[in-house]
Amino acid sequence: MSLKNNTVAVVDYGMGNLRSVSQAVRTAAADTGWDVVVTADPEVVLAAHRVVLPGQGAMPDCMRELRESGLQEAVLHAAANKPLFGVCVGMQMLLDHSDEGDVPGLGLIPGDVRKFDLAGKTQADGSRFKVPQMGWNQVHQTQHGGKPHALWAGIADGSFYYFVHSFYALVQQSAHCAAEADYGGRFACAVARDNIFATQFHPEKSSDQGLALFRNFLGWKP
């Protein structure tokens, strides 16, 4: 299958926040020449020039649906051959293993997904930490080689993004951590390797700074 130039495939395997994610990517793509398609067809994912992997819900369900939909191999091919952006559970799926249901991930970024253990911990105002983390949190860009990841171009360090999650990524190599947030302790809220970039937070729910991240993804040349 061949698609017209500059096609972004948003992968529909039945577990993503597709409407919000696809609309945000379309907004970011306005007047850029990119065509954004939501697809459950592996051939379209294989033919697309960039891929967005959303995800929400429980990790075991997401991994099962990705596999049973026939899309897993297409996503793995994309991860090896073209820019790929994972969102929320779509980020967690890239790692080796998740404690949520004791399920293996795609093994694209070395690391594990762990549950927040915040019992007895209190925030600066004296209130207890709640799990899941729901709401806005500050994102601190990490630097490698003296500079942040290319997708942070033009985005102020310390910008706020919207989170909804009970589990977080624990990457094995610091080089794969593209940003951190603090919720009872620092954790990787964005991960990256080669042509892969992914966020625990929701760019599609994060106003202008979220759209800026998607725009940078469209122009990224890893």
C-alpha cells in the first residue's frame, strides 16, 4: 500500500483516547501538509510516515487488544523505521514489563512500569498524595549531551502538562529519560530512544504546550 506524502497514522486498537489525540494532532498539523488518519488497518500503519500510539485503561487490556487486533507487528515495524509518538499507556507499552497485571510490554525501551507507592506520604500543603495522579504537573526536561531532546524545542522547561495515571515508568538507562515530573518522588514522564518519543502525560489535554509537542513531532528528523 502507498499513501500520499506526509501521512500520520493514529493507531486504533480499541484502547486509545482516539478522538482527543487525533483532533490534537490534526490541529498541530494544520497548514503543514500532513494528513492525519485514524486507522485499525496494519497496512496503513506500515505505509504511514509517522505513527502515534495512544493508550488508556489497564496495561494488560491494551497489550491484549494490540496483539489481537493484528496491529502489534505494524507498531514494532514503525518503532524500527519511522518516528513514533506514544501517549500515556502507549508510552508504558514501549517498556519491557508492567507490574499492572504482570504483563510484558513491547521491549523497545529497557525498563519497567511500577505502581505509585505513596501510602503515608504527604504533599507540601500537608495533604495526602492520591493515586491515581490526576491533574496538572510540572515537566522538567532532561539534558543529554548538554541539551534537551529535540521535541522540546521552543517549549519552556518546567511547563505544566496534564496527567492521569497510577503507574509510572522506571527506565534502566538515564539516556532514555527525556523528562521528569515529581509526584512523591521524581519519575520519567517522557522517554525517548532513536526515532521513538513518548509521554506519560496527555499532550492532547495540555493546551498550547501539548500542541507544540505534536508540532515538533511532525517536524522531527531523528
